[in-house]
Amino acid sequence: MTEYAIRFSKRQRFEHAIVMTTFVLLAVTGFPQKFFETGWARGIVSLIGGLDHLRFIHRVSGIVFSLFTMWHIGVAVILAAQRKMKLTLLPNRQDFKDAVQQLRYDLGLVESQPAFDRFDYRQKFEYWGLVLGGLVMIMTGLVLYFPMLVTRFLPGELIPASKVAHSNEGLMAFLVVITWHIYNAHLAPGIFPYDSSIFTGRISKKRLKHEHPLEYARLYGEPAHDEPAPPAPETPPTP
């Protein structure tokens, strides 16, 4: 019988659901505006009900994403200040060492992979890419949403610059998600075809021990890797 450990809380699963939903809506309604001259973009605009409807959905999704991002950062800061949450997603020197060791392992230069804790360097990279990229999207989106107000205080060149940054950052985020994130989360060997942990909150203890041995050892007080059995005592020769 498979034993499970709790990997994600209800709040974390809810946050992922919100990010996933708003991301899809922003992509579906944003790219037809970026590539408006193509036939597929016009088809999506027509399917949604016209450009006005498409822009309305895009802006509402952007507002929801912006408010949620601020809420996520605020909750994290408050819980960390109250010492109710450990900042396990903060990059550190060990992440750099782990990345180098993983590369050397992939090249066959060392025999063992690095032992990861709750989050490895790839997951931290994805998280901070989402947070920092999301902040860029929010700031440039607000500039495009209130151009007249912005130009009362800032140079007008900020408007076209924000349009380019907003559009290209959205495209880069989309490409990173469908290549890096989808592969690591669902298509990588040992995970394919589907990882349900972010939806159910559970992960098998066997997989936790394999992918995050340091966390497993901390949670269950067991060695991260199987320790070799001690040698049997030698039997003295019979006289």
C-alpha cells in the first residue's frame, strides 16, 4: 500500500489554481492582440465575441492576477515576520552548488546527484521567474491601462516601452511554462504522464525520499539514502 506525505497545503493549492486559471486566460486573450494580423488570432477574437469582449476578459484577468500577486507577497511577508513560515524558496549558495553538481552528473563526471531539500534550484528559479515576471507584467499593464494618468507625471516614451515589455514578457512567460515547467512538472522521467501533487496536496513517501531526500530525512528522522548494512562479525575459526 502506497504511503503519502503532505506536500502542499490547501492555501498553496488554491494559489496554484488561481495562477493557472488567470495565466491561461491572459495568454488566450493577450496573444491575439499581439499577433492580430494572423488568421488564428482573428479566429479567437471572433470566437470570444469581438475585440471589446476579448480586451474586457484580458483586463479583468489582469486585475485578478495583480490583486492575487499582492496578496500572495503580503501573506508571505507577514507569516515570515511572525516566524510562522520558513522562506524555503529563497535562493542560497547551496542552490548554485547543486546546479553545478547536477550538471556534472548529467555529463557523467560524478556518480551522484545532489540531495535536495523541500525545493530544488529549478523550482526556485521557476517561482522567482513567475514573481518577478509577474511584477513586470503588472507595472507595464497598469501603464497601458492608465496612459493619460501616467503621462501627466512621466515621459510619454514610457507608453510604447511598456507595450513592448508587456508583450514580450508575456510571450517569454508562456514559452517558459510550456517548455520548462510542463516538462519538469509532468513529462520528466519518473513523473510522466501526470503529477497530481499540486492538486491533491499529497506525494508518495517513496517519491519524496527520491526527489527531496533532505526534506524526507527532516520529516521522518530517517536517512535520506539507504545506508549500507554493517558487515557481519567474523566468526572465529573452530579449533
